[in-house]
Amino acid sequence: MNADVLKGGFANAPVDAAHAFRAAMNVMARPGTIETLEGAVPPAPMSTAAGTLILTLCDPDTPLHLAGDWDCQEVRDWIAFHIGAPIVGASHAMFAVGDWDALAPLNRFAIGTPEYPDRSATLIVEREALATKGATLRGPGIKETAEMALPEAEAFQMNALLFPLGLDFFFTCGDQVSALPRTTKVEAA
């Protein structure tokens, strides 16, 4: 086993996970906001924020899909050591991580069922930058409107039409995180 796999986890797991969970829930509750998310040091190409989300939200019972360049031996070994989450195909994933192109097409991921809408996937989309300018957002957690740079508006508009089914999204870049729940209505910029 490569000794680098042993590195990059939380220094103080209970405290770091609590801080990360709060930041993750804050951005999910307030679409269009950006917060700092630190604690993990995952192997490339995974960002600090994406690694911290995975350490916080995944466990050995959470099927995880690695898309594109994120499906590499270093990331697989790091996840196996620190979390133990099973690596699965897109259709069986509860969480998935990769960039927008690698995660496409989105219809590969579970959107839940009418009886169990919570059995849908949450996608962690790695971006080159996060910004609070772009598409207009409306819905729960937004006083009037908010703005967020999105890879494309149409996919998120279609996702919102599926409510209460659909996908939830985290966007990460470096140590920054933002989110877009399925309840958010998106208008193109």
C-alpha cells in the first residue's frame, strides 16, 4: 500500500466533520452562496472541498461513483482507506464526483421514486471557478433571487421539473463549495 493513502484525512475527525457538515448544509439551504470547506487533502484531481464533502457525507454504506479523471487508483485507494465507500457505476451511486463533462449524461443517475424521493443521487461537480453571477435562482432558501454560475441552465431547469424527484448538486473548486438542490428554479442568464 502506498503510504500517501494514509494522509489527507481529517486531523480532528469529529470537529472537522461537524464544521464541514454545517457548511454543506448552509450552501444547500441557501442556493447561490459560497462557503469555504476545508479539512481533507485528497489526491489529485479531487479538490479539497470535494474530498471534505466525501469524508463528511459518505461512509461504507454509501455507494460512490467516480467519473472521468476522478476514477484513478490514487483516489480509489484514498477513499477505501478513509471512508470505505464502495465504488459503483453511475446508476447505483448515491454520490458521484467529477467535472460536468465526466458526469454527463445526468440521466444515468438515480432520481428517486415517488415512494422514496430521497433515494436519488447527489452530484459533486468539480469546477474551475465558482461565482455568484450567472443564472438567476428562485425557490426555498432564497429571499427573492440569487445568482450562480452554472455549467448550463437547461439541465437544472429540467431537473427542477422532476420535483420531488431529481438530483441535488454540490459545486466545488479548491476549498470552495456551493450547492443547488432540486427545489431551485433556474432561469438562464
